[in-house]
Amino acid sequence: MTVSVRLPRVLTETVGSGPRHEVTGRTLSEVLENLFTAEPGLKGHLLDETGRIRPHVLMFVDATRADLETPIRDGSDVQILQAVSGG
Amino acid sequence: MKRIAVGTEKGAYLLTGSDSSWAVEGPLFPGWKVTAFGETPDGTHLAGVGSNWFGIGVHRSNNLSDWAQTDSPPAWPEGSERTMEQIWAFHSDGERLWAGVAEAGLFTSGDGGLTWDPVPGLNEHRTRDEWSPGFGGLCTHRILTAGDRVWVGISAVGCFRSDDGGITWEAKNVGIPSVDTPEGAEPPEIGYCIHGLAQDPTDPARLWRQDHRGMFRSTDGGDHWERIEDGLPAGFGFVIWRHHDTGRLLTVPLHSDANRVPVDGRLRAYASDDEGDSWKIAGTGWPDAAQFTGVLRGAFDGDESGVFCFGTTGGKLWLTEDTGESWRELEPAFPRIAAIRILG
């Protein structure tokens, strides 16, 4: 399955990558692992030490809130957002 | 021409200039807190950044304008119950790079900050389960080295020293009042809220310590500490910094732990020219108007030419170019300032 992953600007500027990545995977977890292979610097920004999605990071698959087990279909749109919080 | 790197709650800024003319570049790292600056043994610049949402990062640069994030910042092992919250300090001993972090830990790098190894003798110290955070969190925020001796400051745990290059560690807090022990009780091994550390590099056994409970000095490498507050308006504060050419010590006192602003709003650096025996207001130029602001431990730096600078929690910079004899406030106003680095 090949999907498109969109990143928030604060992360693309930090790792020096483009806003959109074409990645393969059957679940969101596999998609992220393949994304981290291409952009290792993203892993610690998206997952915490326990391997879970950081509390203030939101991930959507085809506009539906997703978790690491969410299945991916070919052509899915994965969007990663920063939760709106803080001052 | 000097450059001053300013790390704030909202990105970093770079000031270039001298005297009355300073150009401001930035923000660098927009959207990120910039909590520490450093240099690798080969002179590459480092910035430690953090985010309430995205964790921490280490960036490297050869020119202070173009930065690249490393792929492997200090990290606790996957599955760890500890979280990597902030990079508090970088320190180069000339060969290795050290990083102090929160949740409290110490890491070293032998490749200029590209990869990091934990220091298990400290991170897994036998007292670790009893470590408690201060108001700023549980953090390793100060690192000093002299040969095989290494000192760190951990809040609210205390000063630790290694005599074997970081393999084994002992707490060094005799003479310091604990923050969590009633008066008259047996002094504990840990439970001390150290805020800052400075050292005489020509005699590394001579140390100065701004602690939560006051200003202290050691002449035996930290084995014993004595209070040195003659002339200070308050013992509380975060900064202790030493100008090595002259031996001048500088601090910025704050009222107290419950009231972390200058006494009566009188923002002043204080200097000691007698190893801490006595203190006086450092030079002139201080504002008449009250400044209800603080100065954090990483927000004071200087160089051997006598340029010293500190930043406040209110986002203002104060500068002297004559070893602290005359001070002035620089424009513009920045977000809350956590880190200052003077660069040649």
C-alpha cells in the first residue's frame, strides 16, 4: 500500500524535508516506521519513549482520527497535525 | 564584532554587532523553545530545542545561520518510563561532548553530537528512585569537567562528582541545607536544589554554587560547602558565572523561592572580586524603574574579552563590554529567555 503522509510545517522545517511523503505500509504503524527510515529525525517528535503517539500529536487516515493499528488502504491520505494547545 | 545567541520560549535570535549597533537575526527554530547552546570539540555550534508537543532535538551549524537537526538526540531507551523533556546544557571537555537533560540524565557524545550514549553510573545511581523534581522539573542542568573529574548539578537532587571520568558518582552537598528536610534533622545524601555552578579552571577544586538555599563556595572540589552572601540583597537566584581572566564572580539575586523577582524590583547583577567573600552591585547603568523579572541559570554568559550578557524572563537583554563596569539594556524585547551564548 502506498500512501501520502502530510506533515505539519513546524516538523518539515525542523527536519528539512518536504511537506508530503510517499510511504508504504499496511497499518499506520508500518507507515510511520517506513517514514522514519527515510526521515529518522521525525521518530522522536511523533512517538514517545513507550512507542505511543505523543499526546499532543493527532494523526488522521482519510480524515478519520487514527491510532497505530489503523489499517491503510492503497492511496490513503495520512495527515499529521499538532494539537492546538499552549500559549 | 561579537555575536550573541539568544534562546527563548519562541525560537532563537542572533545578535551581531558591538557598542550601540546590534543587528538581530531570527527567529531561528520558529515554533520551538531553544533551551541550550554549545560547541563541539571541533567548534561546531549546537542548539538544543524542545517543544511541548514534539519532544526535543539537537541541531548543528557551522555558521549559526544554517542548522541541521541530528537524527539521534539524547534519548531514553524505548519502553522507558522516563521522558525526554528538555536539553538543559551542553559541555565540551575538549574531547567529549556532554549533555544534561530532563528527565534528569547525563549523556555523552564522541562524534560531535550526532549520537549520544547515556552515562549509567549517574543515570542509574543507587539513589535514583529517591530523586525528586524542583519547580523547573527533574533536570541535569550544569556540567563541569577537569581531567577525570566531572561535576553535575541536578535539581532538586544536588551536586554529584565523578573522579573517574563519569563511571562512578558521589553526591557532594555537605554544608548545604536540604530543601526537604526539617531543621535539626540529619542531613540527607540527596534532596538539594542546586541552581548553578562555576569553577576556577586553574584550580578546579574551587567551586561556587548558587543554590536554592543560598550562595556557597567549596575549596575542596565540592566535598564541603560554606555560605558566602556578604553584600547580597538575597541568597536566592539561579546564576553564578566566573570571568576567568579577572576571577570576578557574577550573580543576579532574586528575592526568594516564593518571590522570584529582584528585591524591590531592583534588577542588578552583583559581583565579587574576592572569591565570594563579599559582593557589591556590578557597575552602573541599572534602571531606576522597577523590573519585576527573573534571570534563569542558562541565561547568563560572557567571554574573556569582558563582554557579559544576560537575558530576563521578561525578554530583555542586559549587556556589558567592560567586565561588568557599565551595563545597558539592548533592544528589542524577546520572548522569555532561557539561554544566552556569547560567540566571538
